[in-house]
Amino acid sequence: MPTRSTEDYLKQIYHLQSSGERANTGSLASLLGISPASVSEMVGKLSDEGWIINKPYHGFQLTKKGERIAVNLVRKHRMVEVFLQQHLKYEWDEVHNEAEKLEHAISDTFVNKLEEYLGFPKYDPHGDPIPDKNGKFSPVNYKLLIKSEAGKNYVIAKVKDSSTEILQYLTKIGLRLNSNISVNEKIEFDGSVLISHEGKNHLLSKTMAELIFVV
């Protein structure tokens, strides 16, 4: 069985691959907040153990067995987030850090029973799809708010959970998953987006508009 450290590396490589970014020493070191030398050493071990394929100058990618471990960890993480929000009344900006700790401790049997208890949720509190026990994800069709069109109405379908401050700010101004918004104006010179929600206008920065997905 992979160690906790191995699982963390495989999951982060999976996230890089899923977002279309190249998984290499630099990107992984930045994501994990550790030195490139430490990443290089671990990547060598992961490659030797068959979890990844390492192609010099082209980055690395998960093998089939590496991907299974990563997707299963993502499943546990997102299922725990749902439980924390729905039953322990955690806010959506609080669930990620707790799930990071718990995802390594629970078994496949536990997460399967938890899934049944929760009513087979398809998405976590931030709108990310939860893979089923076979590793299959529900389809998504959202787009970034920054790529939305002025004069149209949208529903917030996902918010990246990488920034606690962003989630807290959205809560403060009353925006959550499934909030209905209107895009009033896209300000080209700085990339900000003027939206309205429940009769109030909000100017969202380019940084925020790149973290919010809508349908």
C-alpha cells in the first residue's frame, strides 16, 4: 500500500494533469511548498515503484495504478467535505483542511458506506464532481466567470477551494453554490467582472473571476 506521502504526491499530480497543466518538478514543488530537490527525490521513488512515468524534460504522468490511488483519495476527500458541511455545519471555507487530514485515515468500506448515508452526492461543497466507487465522475459543463458574456444570467456551479479568503469573501457578499447572478459588464482593461445578485451589484476582480465557474 502507498504511504501517506505517496498518496499526497499522486493526488497533486492528478490535479495538475486534470487542470491541463504540465506535471513537472517545478509545478509540483510550488504546489506542495517544498524544494525541487525533495520533489526530484520522491519522483524517482514513485517512478521506481510504478506509480508514475517520468519523461525527462517532458514532466511525468500517472500510471493506471497511480491514477486509481489518486482518484480514490479525491473521492474520500470530497465525500468527507460533504459530510462536514451537511452534518457538522462546517462552512465551505473550513472543510478542505479537515478533509486533507481525514482522507488518509478512512477505508474504502467506510467511504462507500458514507456515500450511501449521504444519499450518493455527485458534487462536493465547492462544486467539484465526486468520483463513484468505480472512479467515474459526473459530467460538468461549466465555464469560468471570466469567460462569461455580459448581459447574460448564470448560476454559480463551482468555486476553486484554493483560497480560503475568496470563499469567505463570497460568503460575506451572499454568493454560494447555485446562486443566480447576472453579468452586467466585463471590464476589459483589468479583467474584472460586474455582476448583480439579489438586487445588489458586486465588482469581482480578475483573480476572483478566474476561480468561479458558472453555467
